[in-house]
Amino acid sequence: MTEQVSVPASASGVPLHFAHDDATLKSPTVQRVADGRLLHALFVDSLTGVYNRAYATGRAQQLLKSARAARVAMLVVNVDGFSRINDIADYDLGDRLLRSVAQRLARALATNDLLARIGGDEFLIVTEHHGHMPMLAAFAQQMLALFAEPFVIAGREYRVSASVGVARSNDGARDAALLMRDAGAAMRRAKVHAPGNVCFFTRDMKEAAQRRFAIENRLRDALKAGELTIAYQPVVAAASRETIAVEALLRWTSSELGDVAPAEFIPIAEQAGLMEDIGDWVLEQACAQVANWRWSIAPDVSVSVNISPVQFNARLVQRVAACLANSGLDPCALQLEITEGILLPDDATVRATMAALAKLGVTLAIDDFGTGYASLSYLKRFALHGLKIDRSFVAGLPGDTDCAAIAEALVKMAHACGMSVTAEGVETEQQAVMLREMGCDALQGYLFGRPGTAADCAGRLSDADRFRRKRMPR
């Protein structure tokens, strides 16, 4: 037997009913909160008046254990650009917008559909009325359509869109928390690839989510376990082909996952809050290693270290200063490579941080220029010393006239701004000759050496030093 406890209508205007079976109602906890007002406080989101995550999870789990389980679907609705509302106005306006969104969603749902707020700007819909895919897809589009009209708050109109992720129980999920996770993963896929649209959870998303979880889980212990290493790739002078620098590149060989590509694990490390510590370690190791080489075998070699956007803050200046002091590395031998994304906010904090780094004596280079959204004006606006031409422009050389024109224009503009130019991804002699003729100062790529261990790099530097000494006049 199931008993329902009714409480006053929510802020959405929908009466709330809490269903509990007899066994649940006999528990000491429920006995203490049997009063409707306490149930309301336990299971209702205080801001919007709709259900909260706890109640939605419990109720959905009941449905998934019932005969109607195969028809259950979850939709996670995320308000796109909600943080922008808080930024341009205030949090009170954001709260009022969330209440308006809740009311609009609630009015569009069937009686037995469940609406809950499960995060700051995320809502969950649990439905069992749209068992077939075409019906469910149409229902999800109806939820999106609710955002077509502006929200009127305090006499002003505010337009926001939404991204919706959908997961179905007949895809195999019989656990409410997992089904909610799947719907959330689909929503995030929509936000990344097609904001303002609907995305259905698929098996490949599940595999990707499992892979991501495994990477994040193992990455948390990778530094302590000694699984992270640094590979060094030579950078040569375009004219002489002598090794003038190395780039420090992070590598990870997991005891469980094997070799994991940096392009896969670095974004996860950034999102999981791990990259700042890892980045500090890379900076420390690279500075110490190159300081040793400069003292022993290559007195003029310098090192480039990539800086993650999550590292780029006031603390970075202190960390760089500490690494230089601890290693004894001459500041002029350290180049920090940043991406265009770091420059895009173009705020006082970014400019102040770059100025403070330059004051330390290190050089700053923009990496992969031309692949992001930074305009050419950024080259002059910030205290940049170098520019690295992305490999995508080098790969088409010498035959692609568009790539050639872009590369040559970048070289000329960088030089006009007083910046040196390094071309990445050089793999053929023809590319190297063409880039040198364009005026590139330095070249980097497989033609001159693949990333290798510190020992490999030391051998290369030693050979270069011996060759240089033989050429010196006696």
C-alpha cells in the first residue's frame, strides 16, 4: 500500500505529493518528519518551489522498479548563458529568472510528470508518457520551444536558450542516479557541440564517460605514482639548424590505462582542478633540467613551457619566480607559451599578470596562433615576445598557396611587432627551406627531432656542443 502526503502548492503552482510505501513511513526518520511542512522543506527546492534532487532521485527510482520502468525517461534542461545574467545584473535577477523558468516548465508538463531543480541552472524532468522515440523527441523539442519567448522580469525582457539532454530507461538504465548522469552527459554534449538543442544519450557517450572517469580517477594519483614525465623536443635556428631551445612536453603512461595522449588527459585535468599542481611540477622539472644542461653541456639553450589557462593567475608569477630561484635558471632562458584563449578576456588582470611575468625577465609566446579567436591587435596589445605558427598552416606547405600566404603574413606581422617567430610541425626539408625564406626565426618538428626523454635530449645537445667546438677557430 502506498500513502500520499500532500503539502501546499509549490511556487510553480503545481501541488506537491510525496509518495511513500508503508515500510518507508514506519521508519524512525519519516515518523519524525511526517508533518507536511517538514516534508516540504526536505524535498522542495526553496528557491523555485519545484522538487529537489533528493526527491526526484527517490521518486524516479520507484518508477524504475515498477512495471512502467521501460517507459521512463529523464530530461536535463540547462539554461544557456545563465551566468551572463548574473554578471550583467545581480543574483536577485538570476533567482527570479530561475523561478520563471520553473513556472514555465511546470505549466507545460502532464500531471504525473516530475519537475525538479538539480543544480544551479539545471532542471530535471522525469516522464513516463513518451515511451516511443518520436514522441520523446517531440516532447523534448516542446521543452526547448518554451524558451523561444523572452522572460519578463521587473518589466524587462530577458532572452535565454536551453540545452536539453535526454536519457531513456529502455536503453538499459535501471538506476535513477545513473539515468540522471546519462541525461546530464547528453546535455553537456549539446552545450559543447550544439547549444540550444536536444541531445540523446548514446552508447558511445557512455563509453566516453567511463573513459573520462577512469582517466580522472587515475590522474589524481599519477603525479605521486611517478607516472608523469616530461619529453623534450628540439627547436632549431632556421638559418643554422643549431638547437637553440627545447620545448617541455607533458607525457603520461598510466599503469592501468597505458599511454594517454596529452590532448585527452590535459583537458580533463583542467576541468577536474588537477592542472595547477601538475603545471607547477612541469615548470619545476623543466627549469631544473635546463639549468643543469646550461651549466654542463649547452650554455645557451633555453626552454619553452606550456601554461594552462587554469594556471594563468596572480599565483603564476610567484610560482615562476620560485622555480627560477630554486633552479638557478637565468630568466631569459625560460619562455612561457600561452594560448589565444588566455588573452581573450582582455582584462586588467591578464595584462597585469603578463607584465609581471615579463618583469621577471622571462619571455612570453603565443602558441598555435591563428587557430583561435584572438585578433591581430592582440599581438601588439600584450607584452608578447614570440609567436608560434600552428602546424595546420605548415602542413600544407609548400603546395598550398593559402597556407603559404597566411604563414608569410604572420611572419611579417609578428616581426613588425618586434616578435620572433617559430614554425611548428616542420616535417620536410621543403617546408624548412620555405619557412626560412619567409623569415621564420626558428623551426620545430619531426624533421629536427621527435620529443624524447631528458637523456635523449642531453645526448643531442652534447653532440651539438662537440660539433660547435670543432668549428670554433683555434
